[in-house]
Amino acid sequence: MNAHDTAPVPPPGCPAHGSGARVPLHGPEFAADPQAYYEYLRHYGAAAPVELAPGVEATLVTDYAAALQLLQDSGTFRKDARRWRAFNEGKVSPDSPVAPLLAYRHNCMFTDGADHLRLRQAVTDSMARVDTRRLSRSTEQISRYLISQFAARGSADLLGDYAKQLPLFVFNELFGCPADIGDRVLFGISGMFDGVNAEKATEVLFQAAGELVALKRAKPGDDVTSWLMRHEAALDDEEMVHQLALLLGAGAEPLRNLIGNTLHRLLTHERYAREGGLIDEALDDTLWENPPMSNYAPHYPAADTELAGHQLQAGDLVLVSFAAANTGPALKASRQAGSNRAHLAWSAGPHACPSKEPARHITVTAVEHLLNELPDVALAVPEDSLAWRPGPFNRALATLPVRFTPARATRPADARPAPAAEQEKAAAPARPAERGGMWSQFLTWLTR
């Protein structure tokens, strides 16, 4: 169907009817078949009226060119969420399920101008110091540990047992979290994104980040937290806490989804196995067709303006649909011509993902190591029975059940603690690993 056809019919289960109705991006119907919704939304033009949660209205940009225009025009479209008119007018409640990912925080994601440049430079410079060899070693150690927890069973949920845990563990190591702080970071991030007592989880995460800042002020180490702290931008403690919460939370959740979605693609498309793995290609295909953050990049017009023929008022919430833009007609030709990384999965412009290379490296290493350890891993259920987590922002499976030949997981003789983990374990003897959290158990496993 094209723009000259009769009025499009909303996807099955979609309550949007008639012109001007907002299309809901929440609920199981959208999660089950988002591409049907994006196809319907394209009939509105380059942008469409959507509902992110009950009562939370937004404009979603679905066209690639319009998305680039918005992402690259930081003068017209601002990131500071304090401009959000509906929130300021009380039309959106602070306890809305989408508020934690949209409300203002003093970090490089929600700032503009000179403030953004200062915070962003500190983050990009610190992340650029991450050594790929150290990252590979840390990812492989964590992968080996996680696999050892389920290898003898012959079955696993690769989301809950692997993809969800691995990024959190890797980030704990990179940021130099000692045992007790690392346990609470894992609890906080998991609770925020799973919606289980999100308010308490957010409080725990920020308290843990504050303790990590205090620890590094006293005993800096060879880790991202210490590099960020020593940066010439001279971040104060509050700024440090907000940048750490952003990097740990906003980094781990999309990475979890990227690992899970890439594994899903490898397990459900025979050609990858037939042609010899092709993990990099499967990763690129996932970023094109099933990006981990499908709809995000919140922006607010600084004044009444027009975007691709759509009138916007100052303070309107405008989001980019990376998933719709990537799969729209405009990009088909460039992708077929071989431009395999022209997608918007990493966003674009001044707020593009500052950690895409480490994220890509972690994903490839994690997937490759899992397939090497469990070479006959296969889906344990029919593909069409897999459920996707509801929500407007993420594209993520609820579970990924697999089966494989049971095997006793082994550890090589040289499996020593990664440098930051070993250093921080010694630096914080007052909080012993025996407390029993997931990060504590991993640190204990490393030193057995």
C-alpha cells in the first residue's frame, strides 16, 4: 500500500482508528510485530503521532532523512528534558513507566551546548582509553563464568543466564567496582529496566555510584571511573554520579539486547550456520533490522518549527524510530549497494553513542565464545513462540530458551582476575565477597 491508496488499516490489536489517532507503542501487540506498526505509521509521512504509555504523547520520526535532520540540528532540537512541555504542565506523571528514561538528569545525554560538550568530551575520552585486549580478556572470562553456571544442564535461557548478565559484569570490571558496590549496581540496573520496584532500584544505583566516586577519589585505579574523574573537564561528585549512572545503565541495557538479538538471528537464520558463522554480518543485520533501542533519542524543539512538513510546538516530545528509519524504503538501495553500516542504530550527530566500538567488540566476543563453548546450541522452542518484552523504547526478547549437549565447563589455568577487579577487591576489604551477590560470586570464582 502507498500514499495514494485508500486509508490504511491499523495493525491487528492496534486501537488507533481514524485520522489523527495516536498509535500506541506499548502493549503486547506492538511488541509482537513492530514492523507492522512502522509500516502503518509511514502513511502519516516522515513523522507520526504516537503514545508511549497511557497519556504520554509524542511525535515519532520514521523517515531516515528526517531523522538525520533532527539528530544533527542541535540548534533547533534540544536534548534538555526540562523543556518537555507536557511534563511541566502536569500532563505526564513523574511515576509514569516511561518517565525514568525521559526525565532530566545532569548527564551528557540530557544537556546541550557548552555543558554537553564538556560532559561528552570527558566520557568519550575516558571510553577511548579502554584497551581492546583487556576488554576481550574480561569478556571471555565473564563469558566462561556464566557458561559454567549452566553448561552441565544442557539447557539455558540465553537472555536471563547470559545476555542480561554479561554486559553488567563487563561494565563492573571496566569501571572498577569492588564486590559490594558491584552487587548493588547489578541490582539497580536490572530493577530499573525490568520495572521491578524501579524507584528503589534507581535509588540503589545512584547510591552505589556515589560510593564508587568516593572510593575513587580516595584510591584511583586503572579504570573508566578514575579516568573520568581525572579528566580535564574536572567533573564534580554530582556530575560524576550522573555520568556513571548513565554509562552503566544506558550502556548495559542496549548491549544486553544487542547480544540477545544477535544470538536470536544466528539461531533462527540457517544461512549463517550454512556459510560458516558470519557473526559480524549477523551483528550488522541485527543493527539494521532489529536494533536494541528501536525508538528513542528524545528531543524538544526550542521554538515552534516544522520537520519534514510536520508542525511542532516548542517543548513537544519528539523521538526517532531507529528501527523504522533503518527499514524504510529510502535505505533499501544503499544497503543493497553494500553500505552495511549506514544504519542509525548507534544514532547520529552530537549525541551519537560514544561507546559503539566497545559495544561491538563485547558483542562479537560474547557471541563467538558462546558458540565455541556450545557448538550445537539450538532453539529449544519454535521461533514463533518466542515473546518480546513490551515497551516503546527497547527491542528485546523476554527469554531465549536453548538446548545443547551437556558439558562440564572448564577454566584454563591462567584465568586470573582482570586487573581492575583484582585491584578493587584488595582496595575494599571491609566489604567481603562472602556477602553473596552476583558480582561477589564472580570475583570469588576468579580467584579459586
